[in-house]
Amino acid sequence: MRTGEWLAKPASRIAETFDDLNKAVEWMTREYAPPAGSGDSIPLDSREALATDLLPRGVDVQWGEWLSGGHFITVGMICCPNRHVNHPCPTAR
């Protein structure tokens, strides 16, 4: 599934929306925060730098990491309008 397909879901599934890039990346960082010692293979500052580069260009950002016990943590920021899918934005902004 392409991340932009989330735009086809009901607006009630949206956790947050942002017009400010820094606030969007800060939210992702707070929401993602894998537990200490989880062995995150990509440093958080690298994730933040990449998101700061990609989001203004309309590229969705998805962070994820496997945790112990077979659990998976994920957080995503989907751009709207989206450059990869033709769905309308689910909220009127």
C-alpha cells in the first residue's frame, strides 16, 4: 500500500495535521520515540533530517522499527495534496 492511500480513509483516522514543517517533525519525533535499548538501526537525528528534506517536497515520511517481542512501532506523515495519489485531502483546510 502506498502511504498516500491513507488519504482515502475517514478524517477521524487523522491524529494531527500541520502547516508548519518543524512542528510536523517534532510531532513525529514525540510519537515515534522507541523504547531505550530497542536497537533502532537509524539514528533519530538522521530520521529528522530526512523528514525535514522530504516533506516540503511533498514526499510522505514513514518511520518504523521492530521492537522486542515481535512488536513494531510506526509513525507517518502523509502530504496533502499528495504527489503520488489523487485522493482529495480528508479535511477541509
